[in-house]
Amino acid sequence: MKMKPRLTEYLGPGAAAPDPSTLMRFVLAGKTTADLVWEFDYALRNLTGAPMPNEPERWLMPPEGNTGA
């Protein structure tokens, strides 16, 4: 059974799907600057392996020059 996307159901039959930039504007409209900064910081910490806020400082990949000793 193929499920229809919820956006298509909301827009109704025959409605054109919004383009990616319109969807991005919709998502960002409900965010504050602080929300965006936090999400960007969180994503970078996940990518680099840096410690997350309010967690002990444990690095997956230590910063350059830090041998952990």
C-alpha cells in the first residue's frame, strides 16, 4: 500500500507542490535567531565530534594539537 505524503493531502488533489525554497521559508518562519544558532551549533558539534552543551567534555576526535594527556 502506497502512502500519500501529508503535504499533498493538506494541499488537496491537483495542487502543485511547493518548491524547496518555499518549504525552507515556511520552516524558518517559526524560528528565532537563537533557535537557528542552537541548531547550527548542534549540527556542527555532531559533525566534528565536539562535546555537546551540558555534557562532559569528551571528544571523538581531539582538536589539533590536543593529545588528551
